[in-house]
Amino acid sequence: MKPACDSMDQLCINTIRTLSMDAVEAANSGHPGTPMALAPVAYWLWNRILRSDPDDPIWPNRDRFVLSAGHASMLLYSLLHLCGVKSVNGQYEQLGEPSVTLEDIKRFRQLESKCPGHPEYRWTSGIETTTGPLGQGVATSVGMAIAQRWMAGYFNRPDFEMFNYNVYSICGDGCLMEGVSSEAASLAGHLKLSNLCWIYDNNRITIEGSTELAFTEDVTTRFIAYGWNVTRVGDANDLNMLDRAFGTFLKESDRPTLIIVDSHIGYGAPNKQDTHSAHGEPLGEEEIRLAKRYYGWPEDARFLVPDEVPAHFQQGIGDRGKDLRTAWMSRFAEYRGKYPELASHLYQMQHRQLPDGWDRKIPVFPPDAKGLAGREVSGIVLNALAATIPWFFGGAADLAPSTKTRLTFEGAGDLTGSNPSGRNIHFGVREHAMGAIVNGLSLSKVRP
């Protein structure tokens, strides 16, 4: 029996939902409710919006996607499988094997599976960063967006736009309750990171029950105060509203965007939708049967992937990403001829190499009975390194005069909303966010 879906979009969405339900049920552990709720959002973003090539998940100018709500990992694993994302090893050799197979999904949360309970960077290709502790993912995404801004300022030249990628992150109520996300959102608004989009799953449910128990603030007003563009999608299943919301983000030029999506956790499960029972535990076989009946899905089918679904993703993100990456590689070949030093720096940075002579300016410190304070020496060495490594950054959480982590060589400057080329980041008194943001910078191959 084939699923009775009224469109290819709906067939893809329900495939994500049912894979997620089946995997959690087979593992007898996991979070089915959020993938069921956000399948339309994730489908539309990946297949219609995201600029990424499944055949090369480390292409430098790809859009980044961070699942800050890492407990909803089956949402991401389903996408990696259906999009046909390929594996890449640590040596940047494209292996050509699927990152996530259907067998991997069947072994969700099992030892050595490519689908652990929370997404893990470098364990599964296509995962941009490890997520799990709520709020860390969105804060890390701010670092990725800052990195793009700096790389565009340093590498882009007239007729050679080498870096213009966007950063998307899905977060939930828990992420926005965490202080780290507040710190990161404040800095993102201050820096006017218009290449950053957070998608807030407003399902009003946490493990203990309704968000009315502990989270009643006006999120819209808070983010407007941070300097964000805020738009709302009143129904997570409305693809037209989702498309308009993403369009609003893509047109924004001087603010990060928060898309608030009103959703129903456990969508389609008649006895558990909109309850905490759909959040962090398997639905149960009978509830899954009823949900599949609601979707028009074969009730007894397990891990069903209709042939048309991967083919449809190939026609969407697959073809679009391949065309974009091919054009970028061709542009890079021309760029290398016109700007050989910049091209060399770009290659070295992406492959975590260092420029020739990177240590030539490090001074020799003669024996001295009095000596220098360790932080003074550190500051001297940091500046010597940064002068020869263009992607080496300085900064602090309002303590640079004490820690000596400010880069002071000629031309270093500050990275600001109007100057993306600066080499110092003023994090403000935001230590928690700083830790996550520098992870995002490092994952983007910048050295903070």
C-alpha cells in the first residue's frame, strides 16, 4: 500500500515524520514530537531554500544549518538520509558513501550508530556542530555568522563574491530560556548579522508540562529590543506562510531574523499531540498507527521511504546545490589566477593549514631575572602570530586590557556591524555566549 498524500510536498513531510516516529519507537528512547511538528519547516528550508550540495557537505560557501534543539535529532537524520548527503572524512577526501543510511536510522541511539541521540560533529557528515545542551546551538550559529561576515570582508573582491552564505538554526522554548541564547542574541543584534536566521519552534510544551509553568515572557518584544527582525508563522503546516517568512529573512539587510513558528508537538498523534507525553518518549505502537492513519500512511509500514521522495529532494536541494557549488569552484579557479595570495589563504584556512613563515615574527625572550608577566608575553605572541595569520582573531568578554588578548598591530581594528573586516571581537560581558561563539568561529575555520 502506498501513502495517500495529496502532494509531493506532503509526501516528503510525512516521510520525515514517520521515519522519526519509527526510529524513536525502535530505540525505545528519543524525542518524536518535535520532528513531527517541524517536518514542514525543515522540509521547506532544506529543499527550497538551503544553498548546500549533498555531494559535498564541506563546500566552503554552503549555508549552515544548526539544530540547536539537538534532542530532535531524528529530524536532521531524516533530512541527511533523504537528501543523500555524502560522507566526508577528516582529511577532506570525499568518500561518496551516504552519510546516513536507512540502516543507520533503524539503529538510532545504538552503539556505533551514525545516528546518536544528539547530533555529533565529525561523527556524521552534514552535522555542522554538536548540539544537545539547549541554547548552545543558536549561540554557536552566531559565531558562524560572524565568520561569514569576516570572510566576505577579507576574501570578496569585485566580481568575486566568494562568501555570502547564510546561517539557519532551529531552536525551541528551552533554547530561548537558556541564558547563553540571550547573550548571543544580544550580540548578534548589536553586530547586525543579517545573514543569521533563528527558527523558533513555539510549541508551548516542555518536559514538565506547559511553558506557562516557567516561561511567559514576550519573546517578540525581547528580540525586537535586541535589534532583530521578527516575523511569525501562525501554522507550521502552512508552506506558503513559511515561504514568505524565509523570503522576509532573505531580503533583510541589517538585522538578524527570528521566525516564530507556532506548532503542535506530536502533530497528528490523536492522544498525545500538544502534550508533554509527545516530547521525550516513544509514542507507543498504537499511537503511531493512529498518527499514520491521520497522515494517510500505511499503518503497519515501518521505515517506509517512497522512491519518489529522495528523487524529489535530488531535484531540489541536490540540483540547486550542485549548480551553486560548480559555479563557485569555477569562480575560485578564476579568483586564484587574479588574486593568488588570497586564494592561497582561502585554501590554507579551509584545510586548517598555516601560511609559510607563520612564526617568523615571534620574538625570542632572553633570560631575565625579573621577567614578564605571562599575560604580557601571551599578548606579544598573539600579535606576532596574528600579523602573519590573517584569520587569527583577538577579543575578550570585556577583559582585553587585563588578559592582553587584543590585537594591536597596525590594521587589526575591531569587528563591528559596519566593519566586518576587524580582527578583534568585543564580546561584552557575555562569557557564556563567547564560549559558544568561538566554537562557531572555529568550526568556520577562523582561529579565535
